Amino acid sequence: MPWHRILCLAVSVLCLRFTLNASAQPWQAQGIIHDVASPQAKLHSVPICAVKMGEGFWSSRMRTNVEKSIPALLELLEEHGVVDNFRRLSGRKNVERKGPLYTDSDLYKWMEAVALVLQSGDRPELRVQLDKLIDEVLAAQEPSGYLNTYYVGERTAKRFTEMQGSHELYCLGHLLQAGIAYYRAAGNRKLLDGGIKFADYLVGNFGPDKRPALTGHPELEMALVELYRTTGDRRYLGFAGYLLSGVERERLKLTDDQIRYLFSGVPFTSRRELEGHAVRAMYACSGATDYYLETGEPAYLQTLETLWRDMVNHKLYITGGVGSRAEGEAFGEPYELPNAQAYTESCAAIANLMWNWRMLAATGKARFAEVMERALYNGINSGMSLSGTLYCYRNPLESTGEQIRNPWYDTTCCPPNLERTFAALPGYLYSTSARGAYVHFYHSSTLDWHLENGIGLKLSQETNYPWGDAVSIKVEPAAPSEFSVYLRIPGWSRQSKLAVNGTPVVSAIKPGEYLEIRRSWQVGDTMLLTLDMAPRLTAANPRLRENLGRVTVERGPLVYCLEAPDQPGLNSIFDVWLPLGTEPSPEFQAEFRPDFLGGVMVLRHRGIATAKPLTDEPLYETFQKRDPGFVKELTLTLIPYYAWANRGSAAMQVWIPYLQGPR
Ligand SMILES: [Zn+2]
């Protein structure tokens, strides 16, 4: 273990005494990524157990996740033979193997979700279930450490011979992440040690001077860096670097198409654009950022910035989703962002969140948190039904009403990925830095942790965000001291206000940046942040041809949409326009409806619709001025995008045509 890591471990154990009880263990100090000793981390994750969520938008989602989603998915994993695939190997059940070759990872992700839930506090029933599953999984592990339910029996000879598609290393990555998460929840090393055994088998047999390895589906890179952070064993970091170095192109005879699609197989630092399979690319970027955080190799950060700008300037949906093409579940060309055909897999939006969390740690720049918030509230949140038991694999931005939510998919990667993301949420709200503490996301909660100089710190947020505009934050240092609290001012909040102990802060508050408040903080100091929650219209770059003549409506972090059930008396939601003045200052009425869609703010706006269905009109006709009776006026009702498709299948659109002119 490097000396700085030992020092940090000692510091964190000492610091724990301020907040947790005296018997606190090092594993309780580890956050979503354990980057406390990462040389390039400007911000450091706080442990999930240090953040207690209050009532609000995400806590009700998290409750549904624990009480409904997680139990229901385990039943389905059992029903579809995913656990039996392990029992079959251990001889506990005599059954056929079921499902695609990557099903092991679906169980591991479910296990990680449970472990992350347990980091917020013990739930004996879930813990017992997890322990039983760990026993089932490890009973199937071979003495060598190898563990995979697909490459067994007559397929044993094919192990590591078809890494372009085998997902063996992908499954190992998820096994390690689940093991690490459970270790951080309870200090229980059983699953972690099983993962380490397989990782040691890999490191011992593969590499430049041994057999070639390739992550045909990147994911293992970030798991190995996290394993290094957890154990201090540099071999895992080295192996992640080997995978990212892409040196095996020749030995594995990879084609150009493969290296584009897999986002693997050439040096990561040679990449200039996001292409190929979106989840693969986003996980590769996450792993590369983790690698940079530990090694500081500048070419990595340059490449990551280039790829990030390619994403936000050309390939990111307004919902935070990525990967527009169904074919290959892939990124498209710049501005290729179709609405109805949008693929935008839930996993890709989640991977986007994970990548940006790492970029935020590396840079401290608010633009990364901004992408996280966009993805979290919209393209990720849409992935799970309000009931918690139906899931979107695709998250399109327009629909004629096809079935979009299902309890199960043959490739059921998204449901457990959503579950582990919601379970991890407390760990994303805050960070610390050498100068103080960061508040990234607003939600009623209490951070009970410490500054990096060891002084205990409690931060308590009270807010009704994203419905309300006010966030009250109480600051309680264990001893009065000078440090900074950084509040993220969202880019969309054009007019934000802050008062400290009732006195308005007069300095300019810049949208899209962190506002640093540095002072000598006393116990009980309070800040009141007020954000600009006025509904707003957003237009797309005209190069995004599909959205020409359209706008979308946003309020706070939420993207809104029109869904058919909210527009009674309308022929079709596709036969409408938003009438805007010459100066498009939107005139919305906002109404919070507590009993509707789990409690949402609906927005209403004047609309224009055709008197008769457009489907009755000819496909083409001479261009001419329309008869005034062609359209009628009505009121359009918009709901948050994440809440669509919760009343059965229905037509929906995010980008709405507008008519501009004097009213
Ligand atoms: Zn998925």
C-alpha cells in the first residue's frame, strides 16, 4: 500500500471519531468511488452512510426501489433461471442453463443494489437474502478462481477465446463492484474475496507477456481501479491500464469495425469521438477517468475532455440519454438524435452519470454535475415506472403509443442498473475538497461527515426541490472554523439568490458554476438559496434537423412532455402547436398536483390544434394560406418526461412544434 494511502486511511479512521461512533471501521469511510487518496481527485466522495435522506422527490423513489423493485426483480431472476445457472454448477440443482451469456452480471448488479441499500442502514431481511445468494454464487466458483456460468461444460474450451463478445470480463467487473459494495456496507469480505480470486486468476494469466485480454464490453476497467482503491494492490490498477492501452489489437486480430463498436482494442487516448455501442463507450470513459484519477497521465484527461465535448455538443439528448441508434445500440453521427427512434438505453444514461461523477471528481467543474442532473431527473428516472416494477430499456422522446415498459427483458441489464443507481443516490449529493464541502444536488438530507482537516461537519438541507425554488442549508461544524461551502448554481437558474444568516449575498451569482461561500462558520449558520424555477423554452441547434421549428419545455432540472391522456378533446398530440409571441416569453401556469403521477408539477400553456385530424388531409398539396377554421385554440397540459407511460401506453412527445408571431 503506498504511503499516502496509509496516511489517508489513518486520517479517515481518526476523523470518523468526530461523527461516527468510536468503533467505526475504514470500510465505512468509502464513498461511491473511494477516491480519498486518489492523487488527481480535486473532490472526494463521501460515504453513503454519512448522508441521511429526508423526505422528498428521491426518497419516495428510493423507498419504492427497496420495497417493490428489488424484491420483484429477485423473483424474476429466480423465475428466469439466473440464480439456477449458479446452482447448476455447484450441483445443487440439475437444470439446463438459461438466458443469454451475460446473465451473471444481472444478478451481480442486483446484489450490488442491495449492498448499496445496506450502506444506508441495515435491513436484516435483505441482508439474509444477499448472504444466501453470495453462498450460491461462490459455491459455483472453480478452485482456480474462474467464475462464469456460460463458459462451462462443452464451452469450457472457448474461455477467453471470443472476448469480443463473451462478456466474461464484463461479468467479473460487476462481481467485483457487488463485492466492494457489500464490503462497504457491512465489512463483509466474502463476495469481495471471491471476486479477488477471479481477478488474481486474470492478472496471473493474462497481460502483455502472457495471454492477451480484451474487454469486449468495457466495465472491468473501473471495477479494477476500484479494487485497487479498496485493497491498495497496484496490480489491479496496472491491469486496468493494460486493458485501456489497447495493445492487443494485433494478437487478437481486431478489425476496424470491432474497435469502433467495442470502444476497446486501441489505445483509449487515441480516440477523438464517441462511437459504437453507447454503454460500452460510456463505461470505457468511466474506467479511463478512474485510471486518470490514480495515475495523472495527462493524455487521458485530454482525451476525456475531447470525448465529453463531442457528447454535449453533438450526441446528448435533452434528457441526458445517449446512444441514438437501435442498430448496435450505438452512437450516431453528430446531430443524429431522432426522437421516436431514439434508442437511449437506460444503462447508457446511467453510465453517463457514472462517467460525469468521475469527471467532476477530477476537475471540480459544475458542468459535469449539470449533465448528471439532466440524466438523473430525466433519462434515468424515466427508466423505472412509478410503481417500481416496470422498466424502459429504450427511452424515446416521442412515441405513438407502443408498449415501452416491461417487468422483464431477455437482456435485463437495465432494471438492476436502475436499482443500484437509485440505491446509491445519497452518495452523489455531497463531496469534500481541501477547501471545504460541496453541495452538488438539492434534496432534503443531512450530511454527517467531516472536513478534510478532520473537523466534524454537519450540513442539513431542507427543500422541496425540484418543485419548490428554495433550499435552506444549515451548517454545523464541530468547532467554529474557516472553510468554504460550494453550492452548485444550475446553468438554467438565470436569477439565483443567496442569503447567509438572513443577509443577502451581493456578489454576482453565476449560473453553471459553483458558488463558493468562504467564511468562519459557526454552529447554526444558515444559508437560503433561491433558484429560478420559471418554466422555460429550449430550442435545439438547427443542425439537429428533426427539431427544427420545435421547442421543448423545461422547469428546473425537469424536461416536460405532452402525453395523450392529458389532452382530452384533441385528435392527436401530433396535431398541435405552441403559439409563441414574437418575443418568446412563455406564459405557463404551474400547478402542483400531489395525487397525480406520484405528485408532480403540471404546466399548462395555450395551444393550437387542427380542427380535423391531420391524417384526413392529403399527404401533399399546393402551398397556400390556410383557412382560419383549420385550427382551434385549446389548453395544452405538460407533465415531466420521467412520468410518462405510467397510465398504460400512450402517445407522447418532448419536442413540440411552435408558431411564432404577434398574438
Ligand atoms: Zn441496459
